[in-house]
Amino acid sequence: MKSFRKVAPLVVGAMISLTGCSSSDNEEQVVLANMGAQQLYEKAKTSMEAGNFSNAAATLSALDSRYPFGPLSHQVQLDLIYSYYKSGKTDETLATVDRFIRLNPNHSDIDYAFYMRGLTNMESDSNLFQELMNIDRADRDPAKSREAFNDFRRLIQQYPNSKYAVDARKRMLHIKERLARYEIAIARFYMRREAFVAAANRGRYVIEHFPDSTQVQQALEIMVSSYEQLGLEELKQNAMKTLKLNYPDSEFIS
């Protein structure tokens, strides 16, 4: 019983808190239900300007549901994409982007939708805590970065004159660096387990697909070491020749 008396006030407090939140949410829904399209949009804009993107997203979502074909529908969907993105709601952002692209393939702002898709995928691959703590997790799955790369590439290919194209290209370079670092991390994993063929193949992949990344030297060094372990002298010498030519200060050069 003693244990119950300690827990009970917390439970009651939680129930009161939940009841309060529920009541507040219901009141907000009633307010939204009594607003017209223009009022809802003005409310959403005010929330966006104040930086309250979560509240803006809720209002825009209500507006989008009630007036899916109204005169503001396209702008509402675009603002909803941005509000979801700023709220950190990845799934909702991507779903709204994909719906906009599917329903409005010829819209003048379609390039913005592709750009936001790339941004969302790119940021979902980052980990703020690890970055703040300077923790290198290059070995984590870069699937979202690959998606972002494809989003930006599609934007540039289909809309080369888009005002977002320049930034998209810069982000693609950053993503290529991320992907190259991943390949090197996996190659080193194979090296530690003496899977030298797999390690050499990862190194070669970096050379072929990310020749403008900062990981090329490490890729060549991995290839030299792997080929040496495998007794593949010709391949080792070819890799060594490239290493000497481009990175004469490498410790691997004897």
C-alpha cells in the first residue's frame, strides 16, 4: 500500500495533465472548424512567421483536408511541406511532397518540391547528437543520403535553370563525400576481418564513383594493402603507381 500511495499522485497528475491537453486540443479543433479558408490560411501564416511550425502544420493540414481544390490549395500544400520539414516530421514531409509531385507534375514550383524532398532525406541521415559530440559514424547506413542524392540529381537534370540547382549541386558534393566515407569505413571493416578481396573492391568503388572526394588516398592505400595480402603483385603496383603520382607523401610509399 505504501508503494501505491507514492505512485497514485503521479498517476492522478498525469491523468489531469492528459485531460487538460485533450480539452485544449478539442478547443483548438472547434476554433479551426469555425474558420473559413482565408482565415485558416492567415492563421497558418502567422504561426509560420512566429516560428511555430508545428502549429502551422496542424492548421494547414486542416485547411488542406477541408478545401483540397480551393484557390489556395497549391500554396497550402507547399507551405505544409515546409512546415512539416521545419517541425522535423520526415514521413509527413515526404508524403506531402510526393502527393504534390504526383498531382501537380507541371506546376511552376515543382522544382521546389524536389528540392525539399532532397533536403528532407539528407537531414534524416544526420545525427545532431553525434555531430555535436564529434562522433564519427561514417559506417551507418547511408540509404537516406543516396535518396537525397537522387532527388537533387533529378532536380538538376529536369530543371537545370531552377534557382535551387546551385545549392543542390553543392549538397550533392557533400553527399558524395558522405558516401565515400561510408565505403572506406566498410573497407576497413573487411580489412580487420582479412576479407581482402571485398576490401579492395570497396576501395576501387571509391576511385570509380567518387574520384573528387577526399577519400581517394585512403581508397588507394587500402587497395595496395589488400592486393599485397592477396599476392596480386601487378594490381598492387598499378595502385601504388597511382598513389605515388597523386599522393607522394603517403606513408604507404616505400
